[in-house]
Amino acid sequence: MAEEAAAQPTQAAQPQMRILGQFIRDMSFENIMAQKGAPSDVQPDVQVQVNLDAKKRSAENQYETAIKLKVTSKAKDGDAMLFLLEIDYVGIFHIENVPEDQMHPYLLIECPRMIFPFLRRVVSDITRDGGFPPLNLENIDFVALYRNEIARRQAENPPKADA
């Protein structure tokens, strides 16, 4: 028992996260098909672009993570645009016990993973209410997205060799 008690103080505290709030910061839905009077029986080709952003808020241990989606839907048999959805969905988090060197990936992987199901529902509702079948977004691999962004940044700014 004494060994267990002695080992506990050396263990690092577990990371803790609470979602304090989430909201739509900005949204635009353009039903181009309805504006042009296009036929409603076209087969859609949907493209989704995802961008992430995170920042520290002024309150202690509070952070903000945003998922920015751009969803375009075109007719498969042509270039006719059906709809365009742009949404900036934000989560506000209280985070403790995450080491500083791990905070960046935590904010861009774990935080988006927590709010994504809510964003998926919003997108489904918007597209349904816009007169289209509800768009159920596939799961997003935020780890792969993060790694791709880090690789892209490293390719843009290769490390300088020592002279």
C-alpha cells in the first residue's frame, strides 16, 4: 500500500475538457438550383472542404475551436451548381492538464471531434430545409487532417540547413 501511495503523486493529472458552448459564427446557404429554376431530379456531386482554427480566449484555460466547412453540390451530368453552403461552427472549451506542447494538436483534433456531431446535424437540417435530401456528412479524420496540414506547412517552409 505504501508503494501505491508513493507512486500517485508522480502521475500527471489527466487532461480535462468541458464544452462551455457551441454556436454558428457565420453561415451562408445559397440554393442556386431554385434561383435558376433547374430541374429537381438531378444527381448531385457533393464536395466538402474543411478548415480548422483554434485560439486561446482571454479567460484562463478557455479555448475556441472552429470548424469551417464549404460544401458545394453540382449536378453530376454537368457543371450546374445546385447549392453552396459555407458554415463556421465554433466550440468554446475549458481545458486543463494538457501540456503546452500538446495543446495545438489537442485543439485541432480532440475539440473538433467533440463538436462535429452537432455540426453534422446542423448541415443535415440546413440542406433538408433548403429543399434537398438531408446531407449526412461522413466522419472526418481530424488526425489525418492535422497531419496533412503540418506536412503542407513544412513543405512550404522547409527547415534551413546550417551553413
